[in-house]
Amino acid sequence: MTNDTYLVRRNPRNWDQWSNFSFGSNLGIASYEKAKKFDVFPNPSSGKVNLPKFMYNEIEVYNMLGMSLGRFEISDGTINLDKLGSGTYIITYENESSKYISKVQVVN
């Protein structure tokens, strides 16, 4: 069995309290890490979202149920989410030292 990582909301009343949990074959939590919040703009967006300058490569997008909708390539500091349709999404970014999280609303 492989380790699976899930995005879990820790506080149902506060969207920015999400954490990554990794479950391994030992039927327990293998790791836990609290994500740092970052801002995106414009928010709400028609689909094109600007990210902080320290982000590069790709981000992962989740719906509000914590299900991964896939990875999106960062191009010139922006991502394009218009193919996801209207809704509220969680964006996560990970580098060598930290994990980051933000919420964006897409209105098509």
C-alpha cells in the first residue's frame, strides 16, 4: 500500500485552517503539516489568477470537499482556472521548506 495525502479542513467555520495528512500502510497518520496562507488576485476571478512571485512550476487545486482537481502549470506568475467552471477552490503550493494554501472564487 502506498502513502496517500489528503487535504483536510481542521475547522469547518474557517476556510484557511486546512492541513495535509499522509496516511501510510500502518493504519495511522504518517505525517501532519499545517499550511501557510497566501493571497491571490483578482479574487473573485474570471479564471486567470495571479500568484505571489516566489511560486513557480505548478500548484494543485482542490474543491471545497478536499478532492484534488489536478495540478496546474504556473506560467508568468499566473494560472488559468477557467476550465474548472464557476466555484470556490483551494490552491496549494509546496516548495522544499513549506506548504502554502489560498482560496479563490472563479466566476465564469
